[in-house]
Amino acid sequence: MKRNALNIVYATITCLLVSLAMTNSALAINRVEYQEGAIAGRQWEVLDIAFAAATDPQQAGEIEIAADFTGPDGTAFSVDGFDDGDGRFVIRFTPNKPGSWTFSVRSSVAALDGKQGSLSVQAAGQDRKGGVVIAKESPTRFEYENGERYYPIAFECDWLFALDAENPDDIPQTRRFVDTLAENGFNQVVMNVFAYDVNWPKDDRLDKAFDYGSPNVYPFGGHNENPDHSRLNIEYFQRLDRVIDYLDQKGIVAHLMIYVWNKNVNWPEADSQADNRYFDYVVRRYQAFPNMVWDISKEALGYGHNDVHYISHRIDRLRKADAYSRLVTVHDYGYCRRFPEKVDFVSVQLWLSELYSVMRDVVKNIPGKPILNIEHGGYERGPYVVFTGNYTSPEVCLERAYQCIFAGTFPTHYWQGAAWNVIIPDIDQLPADEQPRLDYYRHMRSFVDRYRVDELVAGDRKANAGFCLHDNADTLIYYIPKECDFIGIRLPSERRGESMTATWFDPYTGEYSKPENHKITQWPSLKVPAGDGFRILVLNLDAP
């Protein structure tokens, strides 16, 4: 009996320790209680400094707290904090430089106002690159704060917030799904802070385990059906922290859409005190994440909820509150075209069949900005019909993504098994013929990184078919449509008689052909390798 009792105690302690480990492992943010001595931190890693204060619960959401940080080179940040519930207030800070920092607290709570502290910040750890910014050498490209290039291949997963939102202890499904995205080359997820449900019919075959519509969570008090907009549901945001944080751990940008108007969310009245409280809280809570980019709203002007003035005022409000100047966009081509100075990059939703020319027109209409086609009308089919768009073939979706790339813009992928209200987190458990072809995008990642295609020139016609990217020197890369059996190359006449090396890339398999040497004639022509799909030709002109 004694041995059995000891075994029970041991098992209980073990389960408790495992539970605690799971809870802690769900969040990588360094959380510390305020102290007068130096607090340890690390460059480009999120640090939560927590303060306790006895307050009236009814007034906690109205309490102001902020901190003024000064870095080792005099860099100054004024960072708003937020209420984290139960009398705790948090200053969430991400130092952008190593060295010694100091800070001073400003608060409407007398016990917190004037507190001072310091940070001892180590240099960035492996794979920590800082936030995404506009490239210094080109306003149409992105890079990290450390200067490394960032080429977005985005994946839209609107309901990612919901996968583990009802799990208080851990985010196993979120990790499983995000890991799959990271393994296949995606480095940006387009997601909502909150969405409730779709307004179109659902597939009768849809497994309820994968339907995250009408969730039992809500960012405000009460429930979506019976809301209390006068208060925020802090626990909701604490759980959302885990998702944003895990994306950060995996090197994936959270393209966070603060609003969505057509997913049955019971929002407070636009520009009301409750609306401003929600908006400000989202900015204060998530601005410190280096993997954050802001999107005011999905399809911002498409549903009559507001007008351009509201969106512009939201942007102004965000920029005033965001101490880190994270990039801002609006999911609306019309708005971006009318007010390009308000956004850092452009998000368009263009489905037209001849996509390359359409995207080239966007480049011309909004020059000097990175352009992301957030929805190109391709919604790769899954085991359930969720929303078909115009194109569901994985191969056609891939063609359209590459047409965005060759137009000098950036692509986003949709899979019907992980968009809108439906998410199938464990893709590997699906039958092979129902799995999305995410491997196509793994090959795309390898290709765009190998040739640094965002640094190449788009739009010049250097063949009698297809599309070309080039470096203004000796490298030309061609997208060749599946209809082509031959491609005629157009090269400067002075290169005639020289040689060129042709390498074919299969975007479906990721394989490269053996390089072939050809003489440059007046009208050089190459036979396209056999196959049913488009191909990519990499042409290197040999030095004379």
C-alpha cells in the first residue's frame, strides 16, 4: 500500500511538472517582475516588465502606464504599457541594440509613477534579425533590421488565433500547423485578431473538429452574441500572445489584420470609446513583437462599415502609438492607390486571369512601394469546399504566384483547408491526395533565395514569350508558360558570337537541369523541356 501511495504521489507530481512545463513552453517571452537592479534582456527579443498595483477592477482598463527607455547610444523609446489583468500592468519592450539601457515609468497610478530601472542587453542570439523594414537600398523591397533581405511568401490563415484559444495551458495544434508552414518556406501569415464566422453556406461534409467558426472566445466582455464592449477580455489576448510569439520563434511575420467586417463580428461602433480602447490595446500589446506588421482591416472598404477617413485616422492613431514604427498596410487596393503615402507597403486583391500584366499595372500605378497580392483568386482545393474563388488547382495557384513574382511583386497562398473558418492543423494525417501542395512553395523559397529575385529588374521584354527578370548584366531568368514549346531569346546584338549557359528549373519538383552551353546567334531559340506545366529558364551570359 505504501508503495502504491508513493507511486500515486510521484505520478501526481510528475503530471504537475509536465503541466507547468507545457504552460511555460507555450510562451518564449522573457517575463520578469519589476526590480530596481538591472534586468537581463537580449537584442530583438521581447521582454515583459510586470508591475503590480492595487486598483479597482472597474477602473483597471482606464489606467495609463508607459515607460521612457534610453539606449546605450542615446536611442529613445516611449512605450505604452497595458493592463494584463489581476492588478498587473506590463511594459512590453524589445531592445534594438545591445548594451545598457535605462527606463523611467509614467503612470496614472501614483505607486507606479516615477519608478526607474535598467536593462543589461546582450547581443542578438542566433537567427534574431529584428523587425521587417523597407530596404534601405530599394523602396520596393523588404529587409530585417540587421540588414538581411526579407522576401515574403505569405500564407493566409484567418482563424489561426482560434486553434488553441480554448486551451488554457498550451498551443499544440498551433505549433503543429505553424511548423508545417515554416518547413515549406512560408515566412508570413495573414491572420485576424478576431473573426466570428463566415456568411456563406458550409460544406455538409465539413468535420466539426475543423470548423472554428462561432468560437467560444471573444476579445470583449461577454460573447459575440451578447457583447459588453465596455471592457476587454484580457484572457483572450493572453492566449493570442502565444500565437504571435510562436510565429516569432519560427521566423514568421504576423501580418495582423486588426479588423474584419464580413465575418459576423459584433464590433463596437466605429470611433467610439470602446472601438478606440480595443484598437489602442491591440497596438500596445503587440507592437513590441519584431515579427509584427499591421493591416488595418481585411477588405477595409468593401462592406460599407466605414469610409476612407476612418481608415486614415486609424493609421494616424496607430503610428502615434507604435513606438517601433512597424510597417503598416491596408487590405484594399483602392485605398492604397488613392493614399499611397499612408501605407508602407501595398496589399491588393486582384483575381483577373492575365495576372502578370495586372500586377505590372499596380507597380506602375503605385511606384516606390513593395506590393503584396494578398488574394490572387487562387484557393487551392482541400478535402472540403470552403470558398472556391476562381482557381482551385494547386498547379494554377502556383502559376499565379510565380506571375506575381515575375511582375516584381510578392505572393500569398490560400488553401481551403486552412482559410476562413476551417483549419486542418495536422496536414500530414490527411490522405496524400487531399494534402495541399505546400512542397511547391518550399521549392519557390529555395528559388527566390538562390537568385535573390527581389533584387532583379522586372517588366522588360527580353523574349518573344513569357516574362523576364534580369540583373542588367549577365543573368536573365524567364517564366515560360506551359503553352510554349520554344522560347526566343532577345539579347543585345553585341553579344552575338558569345556563349550562354541555360539551366532549366522545374517549379513543381524543385529540380534543376544539367547546364547547357549555347552560342548566341542573331535569333537564339531554346526548346522547352517536356512537361505539362510552366518552366523557368535561368540564362547566364558567359564573360566574353
